[in-house]
Amino acid sequence: METLPKEMLFLIFQNLHPLELVRLSRVNSQWYDVAMHPKLHRYFHVKHGQFISTATACSYISKFKDSLEELNLQDCYWVKGGPLSIALQRCHKLKSLNVIGCEVSKKTICSILKLNENLKILEWSFSRNDLQTVASSLPGNQRNELLRTFCSELNQAFKKLECLTITFQTWRNPYFQNPTNSIMVSLINFGILIICSQLCLKKFKLQWIEIKESSCCCFEIAVEGNGVLYKKISDNECMPLVYRLQDMLITALISQLNGGKVHSFIFPLWTSGTSLHHFFSVATKMDNVTSLTNINLGGFGVVGSAILSKQTLRYLNLAGLKFDGHLLHVVSTSSPNLEVLNLHNCLCPELLQGLKALTICCPNLAKLNLHGVHLQALDEALPNAFMEVIAKFNHLVSLSICACMTGPARGTMNTLNSNNFSSTLSNSGKRVSHCAKLGSPMQNDSTPWQELSSESSFERMTRVCGKITDFELIRSSEHVLTSEKSYSYPVNNASRSCHSVTSVYDTLEAVANWTFLKRLTLSVIPGLMLYIPEPLMKGNFKFLLSITQNCQNLEFLSLALMANLGHSGNVVLLQQALSYCNRLRDFRLEQPNFGITESFLLALGELKHLERLCIIAKKGTMKIYAQAVFSLFEKCCKLYFFQVICDITVKASKALTDAVTQRFAQSRPGLVVSVVPIGETQGHCLRHEIAKSIPVVHFTEMFLFGTTVATKSPV
């Protein structure tokens, strides 16, 4: 390559990361000239770049300050402080900046916007220092004036922006009364109005997390279009504080609908409700509008067919709402290009008929969330029928369902041969080879369902829907898990619990058919049933061994409250299953009374690509020496998030945390070590303490448990 002309080198170098170019520039003078060309350093994206130090990132930004146009440091929470602030303020050609998760102050953001006239896209997190400043010990009136001034300065700085995303790196919590929590309420419901006053934005997104007594709610509000103008805030506003943000968003939507300027409206439920006046105003306006493609109307608590009949949707979130099957018929005819549908915890007695209509008219549906939808709450309580309908979504890649929808296992499911697999397992514990038998019904695409009639309904579905990459099977209950991710919608009483017939783990062995699977979430016992002698799921963990042997692309694995895992034989099978996860990056295990042993850590050490590990073992022990954890980190050289919550003493947890941090922090800039003694700590107290101690990205993606399929809008 050293003899290649500069033009050819330039084309090759265009496909490399900027930091790789910096390294290659040291090869020779010709490579230096090409690798350091300003056109190759206009875009710098280091999202999740956990091994890029603050010094490296800041040095690069300072070096290419005259050419950088797009800078993305999302979730680089360790890149912060004075060095980052100085480096960012040296740039003057930025067009897009993402510093979500970084501690960048309001003062620095305002300065950056002044220095970069072409900066149109900003994604930013409120820093904790700014929040503490606003939440001062001043009297109420003076503190409100301080908040008004703070937000007004941001409003002036944001005047030229076209796209704005704001996230909060702290949480409001009604169970902990302190100035910061009260100021969060004011910031979200009043401060945001000042910040957005008279801004004309193509995209506005607001994200925050609220810790409640029994769950955590992840909120996302978004409005996207061809320039949505937000009203000027009135000094004489008499509306209750909790409804002001709602009013601003709905007013902006209504004013822009007629011009076809709104394409996305993500409006979840985050307060006690919305006025009927607002709902009817939106319903009337939408009756003749066809511009919307992404909708979440959970904030209204109700949705009518008139609202959706004229839209051509790609994303529809009906989570937590009550509606009839006719609504899905309307969606199927008006939105043939629907790609994402979230029906999490909805209440629709005629759901099966509605889904049948979608299979005919919406062939491109790729993501479907049916978690929280239980057969006993439906008129057609037939698991076989549901699996048959789901199998008709040929392009499905993400699916979330409850355990009751899988139905009972067929009588011979406990043998591998009945799965249409040829399986061999050597005594040495080497990889099992799964090969579909010749003459498999999948070779005939004409009538796959009829020809697979000898298999269980769930297994037939796994064979027909062969493109699944993300699957969740969660048996829910009104008793939440130790740490649950609960998105912003109400829980319908008619669909709280998953009461199905007793089934066996072998039913899940069919998941091994999904060879493209990348994410797998399993929770098969409700919290209410944790201590009954007869679990709802029987059998051993051979199913998981089959899955990991056949699904070689698995990157995320989450197991919670698994029946019979306390049995030593199942622990061994779990460890064997993990040994086949050659590409696993994230592993989460939540299991009461689970003992964390050296042999278990040795099994985890086989996961060479492991980056994040979270183990929550209430009343579980951790009787290991620090050297065993050191060995895990040395074997898993990419591991940078290590969280263990178990029955451990405060002294032991602190000693282990300090020892691991001291040994590996320098080589892994993004390292987070969190060893927490759970004891008798209440759930919401535990969540609150952990939320303050670890970065948001790990809190939401690893610590919290819950469904993620079709929950995030494409905005």
C-alpha cells in the first residue's frame, strides 16, 4: 500500500475511523499527508467508545478544530470537565453536536453556540452542577427567578437551532424531598416552556427518568416536522404546573397540522391525564391531515379511529390504551407501510382479528410488542391462533410476547429430535451441531403452517419467522421485579398477570431456530410466584444450551427470575450455555438466592467480548476473593461495566469496588464498578441510590429490567 497514489489512499481512508487515521499517519510522510487531510476529519463519532480517554478525545478535537463539522460524544460520560470544555470552545465550524451523557455546563453550551454560527443540531444533557446551582437554598420566589433567568439564557442561545434534544441526568422522586427533586418538576413543566419559547424546530425531543415507589418510568417526548413553532410563554399563565408542558406541545401540534408540517408526535402519558378539550381539538385537526408517520398518543389516555384513519404511519405506539379491534383494521388500511407497532399492556378484546388484518395489509411490519397482552383478557384465548397470526409477519425482526401466548408444550418436546434437529453432544462438552433435517417443511414456502402441524404452535412460529434478531418472553405480574423498566403508560387491571397452564422449559428450545438472534430476554416466573413450591415453568436449562449453541450472533442476554435455577445441575447448564456465547457483549442476570461463585466467574471469563455485566441476587451471596474478579477482567479485556447487587457487607463491597477500580481504571477510561449490598433496602430506595451512582446509559440498559421492543420512537 505504500506505493499507492494519494487519490487511491484517500478513497481507502474514507472508510476508517478518524483515530485510526491518526495512527496511520505515523507510517510515512505520504500517508501523513493523506490521513491528516481536513476532509477526512469532518465527522468524529465516538459513541460508546469506552476505551478512548478524555485526553485522546480532547486532543483530537483541539487538533482538528478547524475541520470538525459533526461531533458525537454520546454516552462518553468519562469525557468531561475543563479539558472537554476548552476543546469544544476551540471549534468554530460545527454543524451538529451530541454531548448527551457528558458533563457539559450551560455556560459552555452557550459559548459553543456563539462560536459556531452553523450549529443547527444539538443533543445535550443538563449537567448535575447546573441542576445543583438552580436548586439553591434560596427562598422560593428567588429560586424561581433564578430558574427563569437560567432557562431564558438557554432560550436565547438556542434561537438558531433546527433540532434540539434535551435529557436529564438526574431523577425526580416524590419519596425523597430535597431541592433538586422539586426543581426537576419545575424544569420539566415550566423551564422547558421558557427554553422552547418562540423556537422553530424541525425536531424537539425531551427525555427523563422518574423513579417511583414500585418502578422506574422512562419518558420520551418528541415532535418532528418541517419547522414547528412553539408559543411564547405568558407571564400570566394560570394553568397548573403539571399541565403546562402538555399544553405547549398540543398547541404547537394543532397550529402546525393544517400546513402538513408535523411528521412525528410522541406524546406519552406522564401526568394524571389530558383535558378532553385538548383531545377533541387534536382529533378534529387530524381528521383531514395525512402528514404524520410516527405517533404515540398515550398521553390522551384514549385513541379513536378517526385520528388514525388518514395517517400513513410507520411507527404506532398504543401501549397501555384500551381500544377495539376495529382500530387496527383502520390502521391496516390507512398505513400499509407500518413497520413498528407497540401494543404493550393494551386492552383490546378483539386483538386477534385486528392482527389478522395487519398481516394482510402491512407486510413490512418488523417490530411487534405484545408484552402485557394476556390470553385470559381476550375473547379469543387461543395461543395456537396467535402464533399462527404472528407467523404471517414475514419481515418480523423484533418480537415481545408473554409466556401464556406460547401455549403448553407438546408431549414429546423434551427430546431434541422432535425439534427437527440433528443434535450430537460429546462428553467433552464441545459445541453441539444443530442442522435442520433434509426435507424440512421450511423448504416449501407455499403452506408452511399446514406442513408443520406436527410441532407446537410456538415452534412452528419460530421456523416460519426466521429473521428474528430480538426476542423477549416475559411472564409479567403486578408484583414488579427487583428492578423493573416501566415505560410511561398505565397498567390495565384486566391484563396485569400472566396466568397460563404449567409449561416446560423445552418449549423455549425452539428459540434455537433463530440463528440471527442478537438479543434475548427471558423472565418466566412472576414475582408473586417466587416462593411457591410448584413453579409455573418446569424442566432444566438444556433449552438455553441449545439456544446459545445455535444462535452464534447473540450479543445481549437477560435472564430474570428463572425457575429452578437454584438447582446445581441448572447452574452447570447455565455456565455451559454461556461458554458458547462467543459474541456476547451484555449479560444481565436477576435471580434471588443465587450464589455468585468462582466457578461462575470462570464461566463468564470465557466471554471474550463481554463489555457489560449486571448480576442482581437478592439474598444471594458472593463468597469470592478479589483475585477472582481480577481474573475475570483480565480474561474479558473489553469489560468496562461490572455491577453486582447481592447480600454482601458494606465493608466488603467497598473493598472490592476500590480494588478493581484502582487496578483497571487507567486502561479502561469508561470503567464503572458497582458492588452494592442489597440487604433489606426497599426497592425504590435501592433504585434511587444506584441511579445516582452509575451513568444513565447503564442504569437504563443494564440495571432496569423490562421490555424494549418497539419502545423507542424513530424520531
